[in-house]
Amino acid sequence: MKVVLGITIISLALATFSSPVTGAAKGLPRLRAEGIRIVDKAGNPVVLRGINLGGWLLQEMWMCPFVQNPPEGSDYKRIPDHVTLWKTFEQRLGPKDAAAVERAWRNNWITEPDLARIKEAGFNHVRIPFLYSVAESASGMEDLRKAVQWASDAGLYVILDMHGTPGSQSNDHTTGSAGRNRYFYDNTMVRHSERVWEKVAKEFGSNPSVAAFDLINEPSGAPNPATLHLVHNRLYQAVRKAAPDTIVIVEDGFKGLDTTPHADVANWTNVVYSIHIYHFDAKSPQGHIENLNNQLPRIKELRGYRNAPVYIGEFNIEPHSTAETMATYTKTLDDSELSWALWTYKTVAPGGPMGFWGLWRDPRPANCVDPFADSAETAIRKMTQYRTENLEPVSELKDVFRTSRP
């Protein structure tokens, strides 16, 4: 919904068959799962190599420039997540000004030139995390349409990822609402998410630029694998009502690929399984390589048993990141024909740069938006500073992701 708040706020807010294709998505033919590979219309194997547009349609406080702690003695609560952030703005500024501030965030965090930058960096797709409610509003759906068009124009595929479900799929702040975890315990919330996926599938199912729908990000709050299977099946069926030909991605929720249902048994087709790999306890750069190599045999075994591709929907090599380690890591994934998406495209952190979290970053501690004090005009003005052209690229990674392009 367009919000009119006066001139000041408006102006401020305003390949070969035998080897996988790892570079351009030129022409954007529809992709599908065929055995353990993703292939294009001609049957050529495609390795999706991409990056997440984290923080855009669901803000994670650790990587976004917002003051989290209220003034001492204030009645406001600490802001741990997306939902609390925008509730605080609305409480202080009112619905119209809060909506204008959120619009300014979306208009500045990701813009059309960002997709060209991603393409030039050597990627062939973007994964777009979104909170379920984004797809329920006219303006949010327009943001998704716009991003898909920008990506397609740049020669990039898109994977749409429901990063936060109604009621939250775990206690993690990455769901948009920390400490809730009600999704798997309330049928009305599951039904709610079915309606969201029906809408998204109807909108994008006929667009070959949208390579896949990632049903639930990191569904670790499911009480057991059986519940997760049942919910995944309901969402799969919801998508298939409107999008019979689009790949559906099923995540393990950190429970292990071996807990996921066999697609043939579930009567699923055109399905890709997904895991996320982080090794926060790594003691050295080599620790990340060893962790990946230790997991690969089991991943490949289960990929063969499932007869379906596997997608590493998120990973990073923090702590102890180096460009050499990143190059080795991604080459290992490419050579294993495992599609992947790095987390994340950009960060503007309150404390300054955080290693390889973000290909683009503010080299200084961020000039943070203060939800407890800033006027709408001030918040919007600050948000223009977070456009990527005002940030710096991580120079060590400049050519790393171009190495396996044809």
C-alpha cells in the first residue's frame, strides 16, 4: 500500500552436456530436477551458484543497522527480531510513518544495480528470503515481482525462500519472531502458510526465471521428523496446485538429510533437498574444509539413495575466513555437483565489518537507525546511506566466484 506522508518523506523514501553449467543463466530456460542433478530444458546439468539477499524482506538484527537496546528507564523492550523492530516503529511513529520507513528500507537495501553486481561477481542465481506476510501485501508482492524481473534481466535465476512462517518455525530470531515456535503446533498457522504458497505459486509458477520454491527455511522447531514430513507435504501440494513444473525445495531443519522422506514414497516430483552448512566452532580456515569433506560422503550417499539433487541453501566460512578457503570450498561444491548459495550479499553491522559476512559491507561502524528516537525523516535519510553504492566490496573475494565460470 502506498503511503503519502508529505513531500519530505516521499522524496526521501523514494555449457556443455558433459559438464555442469556454472555460469550464466542466459535465456533463463526452465530448470528441473532429473536424478541427482538439476538440468535445463535441453538436459544440460546446471550447478546453481548464488547468494542470499539476506536482510531485505526479513531483517536480522546482527547484520542490519538498527539500535536494539532501548534507553535506560524506557518502557520500550529490546528489539531482537524483525517483528519487534516494526512494532516499535509503529508504536512510536504511527502506522503511516512506520510504513514509510519500512518502504525506504526495502527501496535502499536492494536495488536493480545489485542484481547486475551479483551477476558480474560470478553467480547465476539469488535466493530471496521473505517473511510470509510480505507475500500477503500488495506492496510486498510487488517487491518480489520487481526482484524477479531485475534478476531475470541480469541473467540470474531466483529461489524464493519462506524464511519466516506464520507462528515461526523455530525459536530462532531468523524466523522474524524470536522465541515463538508455534507453527508446527497450530493447524491454523500451517493452513495460513498453505494459502501464502498458493498465492506465490500462482504468481510465479509460470515464470522460468523462478527456479524453485524453498518451502520452509530451517524448520528446526518441528517436534519430530513425522510432523515435518506432514507439513512439507501440505505445502508441496499447495504449490503444485498452481505450479506443477517449478522445483520444490525441502529442507532438513538441521535434523539430517536421512530424516527427510524419500520423494518417491511421498509421491513428490521435481524436488530438491536442502541443507545449510555452518561451522561456528572452526579453529582455523582448514577447519571449514575438513567439516565439508567430512559431510560430503554422507550427502552424496543420501543424494543417490533419494535420487534427487541437494542444494546448500546457506553457508559461510566464518570464523577464520580466507579467500583461498572460500575458493577451495566453492570449488569442492561445484566439483561435487552441489548447488549452493552463500550467506549473504551485504551487511551493515552496528560494530563494523564482520569478516566475510557480506560481499559488500560498511567499513565503519554503522550510523544506525534508532527505532526508539529517530523521526521518520531521520530514519529514512539514514537508510539512503545503506545503498550498496555507498558500501565497499570485500576486495579479497573480488574474483573468487568467477573462477568456474565458462
